[in-house]
Amino acid sequence: MISIEKIYSIFQQHPSIQTDTRKLNTGDLFFALKGENFNGNLFAQQAIEKGAAYVFVDELLNEPSEKIILVDDVLKTLQNLAKYHRQQFNIPFLAITGSNGKTTTKELIYAVLSSTHISYTTKGNLNNHIGIPLTILTVKKDAAVAIIEMGANHLKEIEGYCEYALPTHGIITNAGKAHLEGFGGIEGVRKGKGELYDFLRTNNGTAFVMWDYDYLRNMSKDIPHIVTYGTKDASITGSIDQHEPFLVISITEGIDIKKIATQLTGDYNLPNVLAAVAVGNYFNVEAKKIKAAIENYIPSNSRSQLIEINSNKIILDAYNANPTSMKAAIENLAKFNVKNKILILGGMAELGAASLEEHENILSLIKNYSWKDVVLVGGDFLKLQHPYRSFEDSTQARDWFKKQNFQNSYFLVKGSRSMKMERVIE
């Protein structure tokens, strides 16, 4: 069987990897991954015909070819290759995980660090067992720092990622009510996310810790190096100066920045911004560059985007949802000093046995405030009694939305990825 050293020498000659033949370019390496509903080994010949330099398979389903390399397990080979590549670097690798805000935090930190240092980071949300090794393998020799996002929905997942990402620094944004089905409850979430802290603790690492959260304080005990941020009693502190329509933050301690006027909506983004300030300051980015990088960052991909359509403003936060982020988003809009506030909320997924109760909690929260209209879409909202407008899916909600003549209204559109809530405003 081919050695990892030999595979790495091939990778050095052909440093572009694809796992989808539709995206394959001449000279790429094709890794034929398998899943529950697909088998990349079936596309080995097609990959060669499209110009792949080599194809890695764990099933020989085609005629033998010098371009087809048989390995025991293609996914494991990809991860081992990523680890071998990672071991060629003596630079900071910053891992970011958490229930909410990890992608926004990653993007803000990347904006800040790349203003001064050659930085590489996770594209989009390629933060799983395939995306993380692929991200590591995009890091080039000129790198000064790499930022790796880690998503997880069950125990031992983050631990596995750390085995080949080998992070030197880490952030857990928070540990809220997300993926309760896989983690088995909030304590399971904390244990699962805490696997990053465990790795840093045993490998002389550095953690950036949101000091307002008592549970993160406790979880981070005995990590050799801790940098704190928060609203008080931390190395970097800040507070909300304005939250409508965009978040304006005052930095109160730790760095010479007075205000940061972001293009983010939602006071729940305060910790994300403070994390970026803390990381930038730690890695010697000038204060004025930190401020400019954060102020110039514009969210995309349905994450706290503020969209204006005629006289209406829409907070599109439809990339994902869990009870913690849903509560924060609803309470954020409730604070806005505007008339005609409308909620369009999709069901929350992966909550297991707690799902009905968590949806009921959201209904109870909604009742605490005054809304022009409330629209609930799909999921376990359909199983509960409530006085609000209800649709089976986002397509039905979109058809209703198109027929309305909303003027001067403020909307929150949010739901789990499976709900595809962005369709409502298409």
C-alpha cells in the first residue's frame, strides 16, 4: 500500500484536491469519497477523463490505470494527508467552534488577521470531517496563520478534528442549545465543544475565552495560556453603544479603539466582534487596522444580513437556528424602536426529545412582545397550538409573502437550514 510520504510528494506536485468530479480541473487530485447516499469510486474513470492527475479509491471498480491509486480508506487517507501537511508548519493554527456565531467569528478574525498577516481560513462553512482536511490542505508555504472552523453535532467529533488540525490556539464562542439530539443535552454540548479546550490543555495551547460566560471560565481551567474578552473583568472589554439598525460597539479596555461601527445586525454579535479584537490584538495587528477590518466586513450567506426591499428592512438570519440563537434573534428585533415588526420563523432541527418543548418555549417568548404579524413555518411548529399564521414550508410562506403589500416594516426571517427560509423573500 502506498505510504503517506509518497502521497504527500504527489500532492506537492498537484496541490489541488477535489471530491466532486463536477468541480474537477485538469491536474487536480480526485479523492473518491463514500457516504450513505453516494460512492465516489463509481466516478474514478470519469475523473481521469476530465483530466485528474491521480484518483484515490478504496474500491477498484474500473480497469486498472497508473492514475488510479488504491488505499484502504479514502477519507482516512485525506485526513492523514491533511495531518502530514499540517505538520510541515510551525505557525499558529486557530480552531473555532461553538453552538452559535462560529462562522461570523471566523470571518471577522480572518478579516482582522489578513489585514497584517498572510492568512488562510475555512471557506464558507466547510467545517466537518471532509471540509476541515480540505481546508488544511489549502494552506500554502507563505502562511503566517491559519483559522480553522470546526462544526460538530456529537461527542468525540471535535477531538477527532484536533488530531489532524493540531490547533495551537482555540475559541469556543459559546455552548448553547444546538444539536441536542446528537449531544444528548446541554451538558453533552459543553463536553463536546470542550474537546477543543482538552486538546489545548494537554498541548500547551492558548484559548481566547469569553469571560462573561461562567461555564467557559470553568471549562477553560488549567489551559496554559488564556486571553480573555467580555463586557467586564477581561483583557479586552466592550459594550453595545447602538444596536439599530447596525451594531456599534464601544471598546472600554485593552486597546486604543473607541468605537467600532459594524455592518452586523444583532447585539448577539458583540462577543463575536470582541473575539476578533482580542485575537487581532494578541497577534499584533494595529488598532486602526482591527477597527477598519471589522467595520468593512459585510455578512453574507444569510447570516444576520440586513436587506432592504423598497421601504422594508429584513434581517435574514436563515442559515441555521437553534433555541439559543432563535431566542437571541427574537429579543434583538423586539428591542428595535420601530413599528410594524414581523417574525417569519422556521422550525428548528436536530433537537431530539427536547424539540417540542423548545418550540413551545419560543412560542412563549413571542407572546411577551408586540408584533404586527407572526408567521411560523414547518417543523414542530406544525404540531403545536398557537394563534399565529402557519405554513407547511417556506414555499407556501413565500407565496403568502408575495401577496402582501408590506410598507415600512421590519422582518426577522430565521430557521434551521433544512427549512430554507431564504426562499420566503426570493
